[in-house]
Amino acid sequence: MTDLVIRPLVPGEAELFESLPTDGLVGFSAGKSTFSELHERGEYRIDWCWVALRDGVVVARAAWFGGPKDDAPLALDWFDFTDADAAVELLRRAPYRTEFSLNLVPGWRERPDVVAAANAQIDAVAAAGMTPLVERYVYLWTPECGVPERPGRLEFRPEPDDAVFHDIFLRMNKSTLDAHALRTIAKHGEEAAAQEDMDFLRWMRGPRESWLVACTPDGEIVGLTVPTRHTKAVIGYVGVVPEHRGHGYAYDLLVEATHRLADEGAQEIKAGTDKGNIPMAKAFAKAGYPIHQERIDLVYP
């Protein structure tokens, strides 16, 4: 077997990255956008994109994503290969240890070809040191879905004081169903998880003024909802404090965020929730959000 060359791309090599043959069954290669299109829009920095080559032919590739102001990548997006050993070695040699989100079609376990492709990627990242954290639903709203009527049970207000939001996150995280928050709580505590949530919302590209606190008519805080933006409009967060759960308020919060983004002209709104968060999944279904993808998030220990 010829020697394996593993290296980051240099400017002008987007076509080299795209030269890898792919079945298009899982991950970013199954999407509509090409790597070149996304790179030209500034979504990928060329030195965060790596290839493994044998005799000048790409046999594995990986591209990490980060925001415009990030000093290091936040997530592994593109990852596929024709040579599994080369793919594992690429991940081991590249200097990034981020989360990997494997995108899958809805109902993917009913398709043997997709199951095989997904398992190949999971096996490769596992050999490089990752483990599955959680499976998620990814939703994509469009105007054809309709804007659900506001229930009218809650009042919404912007809150400029970060301390108020931080306190709400602390309260929610005491009994959260979110796997990422639970992982941070187990490693670093509830305070760190609340700070992580705040940092994530600040990282988003939407204005701080879009963060909303939801209250009962008598002013009691029920939770928060954050209609914001990433590369497109997104439901950044929906959460209800423990003492107000069981009343279906997650639906009210989601509807309010949908109205705000639709009123701004959003043609697509992306959102997601862990599969284990049954109340939130029910809220998305009730609000008319179709499942666009399923996803497996894998992390380094």
C-alpha cells in the first residue's frame, strides 16, 4: 500500500476536497449544497479542511466549522471516505477534538443502505476516540407549514439583563432533559452548563434583543424563547422552568419564536431537539414543524 499523505487544504484546493467519490447517503455529502458553494460563502476556512491522499487521490476528507469570529473550529461537519483506515488516521492527526454531528435522513434505520453508511462513519470516529452522545431530530419550517395561532396564555418581553437569563438557565438545568447540558453538568456543574448555554446564544448571529422571557399575566417567569440566526433563521432555545412544566408551555414559546422570525421574512427556520425530549418533540409536531433530518452527535470523552 502506498504511503498516506494527510494535510490541510491550501487556498485553491476546494475542487480537490470535492474529488472524493461519495454515495451521498449520510452526512453533509447527502445535502444539496456543495463544499465549494459553502466555502465561497465563508462557511469553511480552508486550513480547517483536511484530506488524506494516496498517490494524489483523496481517500478521506474532513472539514471543521467555526463562526466568523472563532479562533478554533467548533464542530466536525464533513467527514467521509473510501478508505476507513485513512479516515481514522486523518482524525487522529488533525489537531481538532470537536463534536461530530452525523446527519441522517428521517427514518434512516428503515433503509439498509443508509444504516450501513452510518455505521461505517460511526465505527471510524469511534476508532478515533469518539462516543455517541445523543440522537436528535432536526426540523425545518417553511411558510408552506403555516404560522400557528398564538395561544395567548403568556406575555413575552425582551430582557437586557444577562443575569436574569442566567438564572433561568440555572433553574431549567436542575431537571433538564438536554444531553449536552447533562454532560456539562456531570463534568463541571450546573453553573458551567448555564454559562455554556449563554455563550452559545451569544455566539449566534441574531441580535441580543431577540432573547425573550415568557411570563404569566401576573408576571411570574415561565421560561425563555430565543428566535435568532445562525447561517439561517433558527429557534436558538426554548425552555420552561421546572415549576411550570406539564402545561404545554413549550408550544407557546415555540409559536412565539416562529411568529417573530416569520414576521422578519424568514423563508426557512431550523430547529432541533433530543429524541428523548418527548414534550419538546410533541410541541414541534403540534406547531407544524416537519422533521427534516435525524442526527447523531458524537463527542470525545
